[in-house]
Amino acid sequence: ARTRIEKFDEANVGLIREVQEERTKIESQQRILAAYNSFLASLQRYKDELPRALTADLSATALAFYNAFNRNDHEADQLAQLVLPVCGGEGIRVAFNSHPKDLQDALQVMSEGHLRCLGLAILVAKNVKLGCPVLIFDDAVNAIDDEHRGGIRDTLFDEGLLGSKQIILTCHGEELIKDIEVFIGHRRAEADCLSYTFLPHDGDRVIRVDPGKTRNYIA
């Protein structure tokens, strides 16, 4: 029996070597597979917990900004609660002062103008939470309706909720820029505001830039 085993080992030495080499490869691949599965589970947990992390402590700040933007609304129509989603499939829920415990889907009960104010309030609250030094407000006139423009202007430029952030604001018309610089006063307009007007080109496809002066009437 031993002789037959020895002859078998001699006859199959190549196959036995291949089996040993394959075993080493499989063991290496098993370690890679275990590490990958662990990493994949970590990514899945991170993805599942990300909405909660992003919205943590955000609802109260966003609520304050929303009510400040809508300061001219009736007090009963301002928000008493704002619940942001913490996982996929959930919606934004709101409760008004008139029914402070009645949470409803924001998309079902709010107008387009109020939804835009709510979206802006959430983005500004996130900007504050992250401690960003700059707030960029692009195409402001089209993004805000006339009814809420004054409340948003007063909140961003007067109440100090944004601290010392630099605000970069773009718009197609000069009316909003003029209103802001008149609202904040000629001293702040001259000291803190810098305007650039982009003018049509002269046929050479090169934009002309005019570092315009303040639009404040007194200045």
C-alpha cells in the first residue's frame, strides 16, 4: 500500500504542486473577499446613516430661516414644526402654527413660492452648519417671487443670522441689487458691497466688465 502511495505521489507530483499553488491562491482570494464584504458593509452603513447625519440639528435652523423669510405671512401660516427626511423614500413634513401637531407632506400643502423658500432655508441652514465662509445666491430674481424677496433680503442682510459670511449674489436685473444697497444703508453699501456689471460684447465675443459703483441713492 505504501509503495502504491509513493508511486501515486511520484506520478502526480505536478498535479499535487498545482493543487498546493491553487490552495494558496484561494486562501488569498478568501482574505480579499472577506475584506471586501466588510468594506461593502461599512459603505452600506455609511449610506444608510448619511441622511440622518446630514439633517442632524438642521431642522431647527432651517425652521428659523423659513419663518424669517416669510415674516410677512400671517403668524398662523408660519411653521411650528419642520421634520426633514432621514432615509430614502421619506418626504419633508411640516406643521403650521394654526395646527402645530398636525404634520403634513410639504409638497402637498405648500405653494411653489413657499417651497422655494423652504428649499432655500434648508440650503442656508446647511451652509451655516458646515461653517462655510461664502454663500453664493445665483440668479436671485428668478429664484424668488416678489412676495418673499423682501423677507429674504431682510434676513440675509440685516438680522445677522449669517454672521460674517461673504454673500455672492447674481441676477439679470439691477432692481434687487439696488433694493439691497438702499436697504442696508449708504455706509454699509460703500464699505461692504462690490458690484460688477457684465456688459454686451462689441462683436469680439469678449465680455466687458464694469466695476460699477453702489446703487444706494444717498451714496
